[in-house]
Amino acid sequence: MDVGYSEAEIKTLVPINQEGLNQYIGTYVVTKPVNVDVVLEERPDGFMLNVLPY
């Protein structure tokens, strides 16, 4: 059954320091295949990646 999603990709994590990660904090807009906002925000206990409206 085709539900419109592809298989997950496995990525290798690379170490990044706080200064490097801060460069990526913000909101990104993805328009294909659906329109969502991807938000990376700093939290007291680390970082949170959120995909809105999901």
C-alpha cells in the first residue's frame, strides 16, 4: 500500500559544538511534498526540533 512516505534514511551524526549549532536555530519552510514549518529551538535541557502543524 502506498501511503505517500518513503523509507527513513539513516544518517551518521557528526559532533557539533554549541557555536556551530546556534547557526542553525530558526524556522525553515518545507513545501514539498506538504507545506510544513520545521523549527529548531534551544531549550534549557538541549534542543527541540518541531514540525508544524504536526
